[in-house]
Amino acid sequence: MQDPFFFGYGSLVNRATHAFPSATRARVRGWRRAWRHTTLREVAYLSAVPDPEAEIEGLIAAVPGHDWADLDHRERAYDRHDVSHAVLHEAPHSPHVQIYAVPDSHAAAPTVRHPILLSYIDVVVQGYLREFGPEGARRFFATTAGWDAPILNDRAAPRYSRHQSLSSEERGFVDRELALRDTNLIERV
């Protein structure tokens, strides 16, 4: 029996944040990314949102032994959805693939009290730069809704538990892309 796969579209694109095997680049049709706050978390994170006209890039990776427990814990506040029919990938077989999405029943827009963490954005964009290059990272920004949300500048003391060190080039890339979107960078909550 083949292991199932997940479709990662945020921090799971950054291989430094996990050790899941058989990771490969992929695209999913019928979903887009959006910033969401949930009552189950203190800050806002990315969520997948159904959208029949959209397509996003990410990674698929195996969940060994069908053991979803660790990944479900990491992605608490999200529900899993079958996207096997909508994923385009280069894996040598056709795995069963699921995507995580914050349910509408406890989703809200980010606020100053529940901002997006810059340390989280850094990790996500670093993953996209490494997997898809600068053009792919620009597509990440272009295909993500909600850049008008407050972003907490926590780089000096990262609050995101899986934060990574970025090179000066990676940091500069993130900063330039955020500036192009006239984002609301805040220094404290």
C-alpha cells in the first residue's frame, strides 16, 4: 500500500522545516493561498482556499506509514482535503494527496492583535526561492491574497518556531517584494 502525500504551499515548501521523504515540486488546481487567522492560533498563517480559477505551486511529500499524527499536530487548526485529482507533479507514481485548509467556521482575516509573522514569511519565501527560484517566489507573492494584513517584524526575536536564517540576498528579496505590495509592517502587537 502506497504512502499518502500532502501538498505543502507555505512553510512545508521549505525542506529545512521537515524531514518528510519523497518531496517533489507540484501544482494544485482549484485552490489559492490566503492569509487567515484562526481562533485556534495566536497569529495568522497561510491557508488554502477553494477557487476553481486558481492554481498554486508547492511540494508534495510522502506521509510514511499513513501516520498523519505529527503533521496533523503541526497543522492543527486545519482540515485535510483530498486533492489527488487536482495535483500535477513529477512523482514516479500517482499518490493520494491531501491539502490542509483552515475551515471557514473558525477563520478570520489577520488583525493587529493576530498578525502575520515576518519570520514565517521569511521561511516560506526561502522555500520558494530554493525550489522555484526568484520567478517562482514572485509567483508565490502574486498568488497569495491578503497582503494588506498587519505583518509583525519579529526578525530580531523570531516567534515562528521553525524560523530559519536567511542570507542577505534572501532577506532583500523578501523586503523588496513586501515593499512592492505596500504592506503594513508593525513593530509590536
